[in-house]
Amino acid sequence: MGNDVPLRNRTAWAQLEEHAAAVSPQHLRDLFAADPERGTTFTAEALGIYLDYSKNRIDADTIRLLLELAEQSGLRERIEAMFTGERINVTEDRAVLHVALRAPKGEQILLDGIDVVPAVHEVLGRMGEFADSVRSGRWRGHTGEKITNIVNIGIGGSDLGPVMAYEALRHYSDRDLTLRFVSNVDGTDFVEATRDLDPAQTLFIVSSKTFTTLETMTNAATARAWLLDALGDKSAVAKHFVAVSTNTDAVAEFGIDPMNMFGFWDWVGGRYSMDSAIGLSTMLAVGPDQFGELLAGFHAMDEHFRTTPFGANLPVLLGLLTVWYVDFFGTQTQAVLPYDQYLKRFPAYLQQLTMESNGKHVTLSGEHVDYSTGPVYWGEPGTNGQHSFYQLIHQGTELIPVDFLGFTHSLNPLPAADGATHHDLLTANVFAQSEALAFGKTADEVRAEGTAEELVPHRVFEGNRPSNTLLLDRLTPYALGTLVALYEHSVFVQGTIWSVNSFDQWGVELGKVLAKKVAGELSATTEPALHHDSSTNALISRYRTARQQED
Ligand code: F6P
């Protein structure tokens, strides 16, 4: 499985180092001038996604060598290993089968000799029945009222995917339902999410793979108290709480009938779980049919990833380009800039997906890496970002590769001035930004505009700043599925090249353990003996003193 040859010893790596030295001084202006076809040559298209990667600092040899690196890194075998249920999450001894969550009925995916697809569809069927009964009003609250408010309580993968998908698919959602998401253990999150809700009409979905996460369990207990305070009868929990988890015992212990639990499996990573039962809030919002469309989009991208030659394979190309900049240009961040208001939470979702997956400093076999791995992903929807941080992307000292996401059709077509539409203006900005980043404006061009000499350096755009443009038709559930799966698999490609385990997250553990200890010390009724460093001791003491004065 994979490749045991250290990354720096793979022949394509050395060739890429030499090649990067030759390519990096070249300007995109010259690369485009030398090849008038470049803007259509360096493109790939599949499943309604047109990827223009021509405005990258690459030539044909770059792609050839990156594809060789993928082969030498065992990408082909790793893809098969994932799709066939091998335990590629070696540090947790688990298979990685989120692709099974969107496998159509009748497809077979074996894990330890057992087909997991029927169980996936059994849960999907139950979710569908439940969603229909809530949406139609058949499912009633404890006092007989219709459920009009859905509150998802979860954090990380049990929150970010559901929030992102709800926002992304709002256009398709039942506008009579109010959806809220509570994630932060900060009480403000719960209070603000519920302050205008009627408990008798509110359904909580407690979403937690483990059902032990401090934030979620704390918020779930607070939600139960909030409900019982209003409805005064413990049996109300049955009509106002459902759970999504892999941990039946903990769900029952919390007081939710396992009949009202929707399960998933340890082979679904939290950040890869939005199309498991963790997507229950999404299904409630848009209905089972649209949820099915979302899954179809995911599945289509899975098939594309598994079967398309690497040179035309969208996740492979995107993943390799990220490796190219991180390891051969020293970039540390990757911006993802969706030009669609509905995708406003997409960058936040991607942050967990990418950074919890590839923010690793040891290889699968535990060696410290001697190259850079996962970059920081960040972004905001356009055009808002243009009036905020784009200055730095255009004229700052950091090289920041950008993914622009755009659509040819708006879900809310509105006319604007001079015969243009809002959407024309939005899309004009996508194309203009990538053009400006790539080609910039020379000092001579600035002078030719009559600019005073002392202002010339300030108004020069060096250009040569790389971007991909992903252009889709319109934001449908299917399109969203393809887009999310595209990034999931791009992360996999990067992790494979870097030989890291993209599916564990040991880096979140230490803080959790320490927080538990500190929480005990903050709330202790007698003065605790503090054995931290002097900074942490002082902070704890200061907090305790402030609290005592207040009490
Ligand atoms: O703290 C990280 C993490 O384990 C994520 O990987 C996960 O998505 C999140 O916590 C929530 O976990 P759970 O769904 O078990 O509550």
C-alpha cells in the first residue's frame, strides 16, 4: 500500500526540484505569450465542473512530472485501497469508506467480507421516513404542535458540514422550517440560537460520532434542561430529541431512545461525514429527494476520481497543484474564494477537511517529514473579500495560490444597471481578479496612464500570482456533492504524496485533556494546588479571583 520510498528519494521529486528552479522565474505573461492555446490547453472538465488551471506557474513538464510523482507515490494503489475497505487509517486501525455513504443501492463495498452498502441504505431509508414525517407535520411535539424549528447540536465534522450544506442549499430548503446550529461550548451560542424559539415546536438533533465530545454533551444537556423547563415533563425528550451517533450506549444513557437514533460507523471520519446520518439536518431542510441528488453528486465524483486517467482527473490535478506550491514555492496558505453567497461557509468547512486531514508532521510510519505538508486553507465569498484582504494577495510579499469558484447561472437572477445582471457583475469580478493576479500591471503601463512618478511603484501589480478557476453551471445539490467530493479527494491526493495519514487527528487530543484538568481547577470549591507552568498558573488564579469577587 502506498510507497515506502521517502518522498525526497522518489525520482520525480528530484526532477521537480530542478524543474521548479527553471519554471519559477518565468512570468505568466511570458508563458501565455509563448502559447496562445494555453488558456484552453490547461483545462479539464468533468461532471459539470470546468477547471481552468492555465493561470498556474507551470508548463507541460510540470504536469508530467507531478503525474509521475503521483504514480511513484502509489496514488493508484492508495485509491484502490481506500475504495476497497483496506484499513488505511493505520493509526486508528480503521477503514476509510466515506465513499460507501454515497454508493447507490446494489453496489457492493466489502469491509472484512461484509457488504456495508445495505446498512448505509437502511439508515438513509429511516432518515427519509423521519424527514418526511417532520416536514409533513406527522411528527408532532410533546404538546401536539408541529415541529417548525430544528436545532443541530454538534461540533467539528458534526457541525461544519451540516451548516455549510444548509447555507449552500438554502434555495432548495423548506422555508417554513427554521434551522439553527449550536456548536460552541460558549453559552452564548445556545442562548442566541434558541432565544426566539418555542420549545414546543423545537426538535434537537444531537450529532456526535462519539457522543462524548465536551462541547456537544454540554450543549445537549443545556438543551434538555431548556426544553424540560418549558414543557415540564421528562417524557417530552422522546418527541424533541433525536441523536446521530456511532455510540448507542451513550445515546441511551443521555435519555434518547435508540429508536430515535440514526447510526453511522467508525469507518466514517468526522470531517467526511456530512453525507452520513450527520446530514440529517440537511435532509430535513431540503427533503430526501434533494439529499439523494447531493449523494449522487458525491458518487459521480468518487467514480471520476477512481476511474479517470490522472491527467484529466480533477481531484488529482487540484491536489498535485497544491503540493507543487507548498513544496516547490514555499507557499503556506491556499485561498478558496467562492463567488456565490450560498457558499459562504464553504471555506470554513474546508478548513477542517483539509487542515485536520493534512496538518501532520510525521509520515505513516512515524518518521518526521523533511518537507512541508498541509497548507492553511482560508477564504471568504467574493466579492466581499475583494474589499478586505485581496490587497495582500495582489501586492503583498506572500505568494497565495487561489481557487476561484464561480457559476454561470445564479439562483437569484436580478437585473442591475446598463443591461447587466447582478450575476454578470459578480462573474466579471471572478474573471477580472484572476486576470489581474496573473498578469498584473507593469511600471510602463502605469506610467502610460499618466501616473506621477512617485506613485508608480505603489500602483504596479507584479502579477504572476497563481489561481485555478472552477466554473460550474449552477449551485444544485448535485453540484455541491461534486464540489465537496472534489476537495475530499484532493486532500487524499496531497496526503498520499506527503505519506501522511489524512484520517486521524491526534493533534486535537492534548488541548482536550488539559482543558478537562483546567476546568476542574477553575470550578473547584477549595483553592486547588496548581502544577502548570507559571503563565498558566497565573491565568487560572486570576480567573478564580475575578469569579470570586463577582460571586
Ligand atoms: O476534536 C476533533 C474532532 O474529533 C473532529 O474530528 C470531529 O469532527 C469533532 O471532534 C466532533 O466529534 P464528535 O462527532 O465525536 O462529537
